[in-house]
Amino acid sequence: MKRKTFKIEISAEAENDFDSSYSFYLNESPGLANQFYRRINSSLESIKKSPHTYPVAHKNLRKYKVKTFPFMIYYQIDGSTIQVIAIFHTSRNPKIWNTRIE
């Protein structure tokens, strides 16, 4: 049986989430920023391989807990597309990402 192939689309807001967090870690330590970058990429690959595995956070929105860093990746599945709507630090107010849901 052939496994369904998914593609990932990252929203502008999620890109901004990542960029600001990456910049923060880069100011702390280039090595830490590199580790953060690699961890987010590996998290997105895990989501891409089995997007239905991770828990539902709200309605059709799912969440993935990033290992090593206090971040969640929030995403929706639309056919064969995974739409990442937030790469969010767990200490931030969830109402922020909640406003991004269509």
C-alpha cells in the first residue's frame, strides 16, 4: 500500500514566529540557534511523515511538541497539504495563535 505524500506550507505568521525565535537564540549563542533550526526542521519532517498522529488542539488544528525547546507547532491538514499556522513558544498566550485559525 502506497503511503500518502504530504507537502508543508508555512504561513507568514509562522515564519515570523520562527524568525523572531531564531534571532533570539542567535543573540544567545550561534550554536543554540543552529540547534533550534535543526530541531524545527526535524519536527516538520516528523509531522510530514505522519500528520494524523499528533493530538488535536482545537477543532481541526493539531499540535506537535518540539523536543528540547519549549515550542509547539500548530498545523491543519487540508487534503495532502499541511498548513503550519504557528511555531509558538509555550509561554505565549494561546489566544494569539487561536486568531490565526480560519
